[in-house]
Amino acid sequence: MTVNEAISALGKRLPLKVAEDYDNVGLLCGNLEREVSGILISHDTLENVVEEAIVGNCNLIVSFHPIIFSGLKSLTGKNYVERALLKAIENKIAIYAIHTAFDNDWFGVNYKIGEVLSLKNQQILLPKNRSLKKLEVFVPSDYSDKVKNALFEAGAGNIGFYDECSFSVSGKGTFRPIEGSQPFSGQQNVRENSDEDIISVIFEDYKLYQIVSAMKLAHPYEEVAYQIMTLENENQFSGLGRFGELGMEMEEEEFLKYVQKVFGLKVIRHSEFNSKKIKRVGVLGGSGASGIKAALSHKCDAYLTGDIKYHEFFQSEGKMLICDIGHYESEQFVTQQLFEILSEIFPKFAISKSVVKTNPVNYFL
């Protein structure tokens, strides 16, 4: 299996197109045609993680965080980023980052946080807006199933936990082949009447090219009549963060002790208590101040994330308990999650988890 084959297979399960625009996901370095000897999964790709890959004979590192996040103008080893990259390149190790593609996945980072908290009725906190499109195509009735199957195979018709979803309407179509045409049926300059179906399917916008290509390949007509519409619907199964309900409401201090226990935390920074019972909880792994307003709009009683700044705690306005549990701490389950996903994709391949500590934050208590 080559690096290209490995990351292509992973991309089918966790497509990079769902990552945030600002993110630097994908293959950061490495030869696509090189054979993979082993895969190491890590939270971050630091120099000692690359050393771990060398010792373990792993020449593909699948990392949650990208080691390159801003413009890299030179590669001389002057900082921890460049040293890690140089070591990887010199030892023919590829680095692939997944980051917000996994953040936005329904079963990704925030699903696990909700699961650890035992949140019920989980929903996406920040759905990806306008990421859905609808295709309507006119197909001769005898070819309706063939075109539908091609659309489904290309990834159309997935809605939540259902696939192969479509809607069809039967009717009469007309067309007249003119000079230069090579019609599938009928003859030039004679109006043709045909039994046709309108097939409608929904799909994520990043699948547009592959779906239109598959449709045209399966369609018998020389000129395919179709239209694509951008939907205003929110994608309720893709986006950042989660919110849900605890099994039973808790006092604020009781809730913080519960969070401390299930996440194994030494400390939690939080906004002022407001004497409000905690029932609905919002979560967003990593740096999640951007989700505070959404959590408030969903009437969350508490919001868990990392990297909250001084002034951002004021945004609770006494309506919600804001809890900073730490960036790494909120994402601490990622390596195990990715290990399980890759083990399922490559059941007979050598996959290992990094044991290197990458969390740069320590506590003096």
C-alpha cells in the first residue's frame, strides 16, 4: 500500500473537504508513491514523535494537529516546526494532518466529549451552513435506476444516518434533434415525445464534480438536462461542537467536580457561578470561544471548551457557566479515536499510537 492509497482510503471516511477553510489539513510532506511500512497516530507531530516513528519503522504519521499552520518561508531547523519537518523528510516519513475534518465529523472530537459526559440527544452546535446542494436530472424512465445507482455510488443521497435517498416524479418530455446532433432516440428535425423521470438527490457541496461526472456517464442522452441548487438548509450532521442534556441536572459545583472526574483534570477555569442548575451542556474541543454565542442561543446552562481569554468569560452574562478545561484536555481522546478508525479501515496493517507526551501545558499545584 502506497502513501497515496492509504490517505485516499482515510479520506473516504474523513473527507478533508469538510475541514474549515483556514485549516492546513492533508499531506504536509512525503512521497505519495512510497510504500507504507507502518502508520503512527499522534496528537501533534513534534520532533520526538518523528523519532518514535523512526524507531517503530512507521513512515506515515497521521496527526490530529498540523505541524505547519502558517506560511513556511524556509526550512533550516531554526524552530520546533522546522526541526520536526526536516527529521521527517530526511528519514522519508510522510506527515498527514486531519484536524478540523475530524472536528466537523459527526463521530469526531466533539461526539466523544459528549459521550464522555453522557450527554443525551446530541446535536451539532455550529452546523456547516449552506454546504448542501440538490440535483434534479431528467432521465428516460428505462434508465432511471441506472442513473440513480450511479448517483448513489458517487455519494449522493446521504442524509444523516440514511443513504440512497432520492425522490422521483414521472412525466412526459419533448425534444427535437437538430443538425449536428447524434440523438439517443428519434430523428433530426422531428419532435420526440418520451417518458421521463425527474430524479432529485441531495449531496454535500464538495462532492459536486464526482456526482455530476457519474450522472453524465450513466445517462444515455447526448445532452443531459439537469439543474443544481444550493440549499439554505443547515447540515445537521456536520459542523463544530455539540450540545445535549445530562441525565439529571446538577448544581454548578457538582457539575464541575463531575467534569473534573470524567476528564481527569487538575484544574478548571470557569466564569462566575450564577446559581443556575446545569442540565443542557455545550462542548467544543480545542480553542472554542467562537462557540459561546451559539451555546447561549441554544440555551445551554454550561459550555466546555479550551483557550478562553479573560474578556471572553464576560460573554456568559450570568446566563451560562463557561468552563475552560484546557485545549489538549478537551481533545485527549483523539488519538484513540483515530486509532480505532484506522484499524477498521486497515485491519491487517501495522498501526500504532504515539506514547509521546505532546501537551505543552503543565500545572504547579
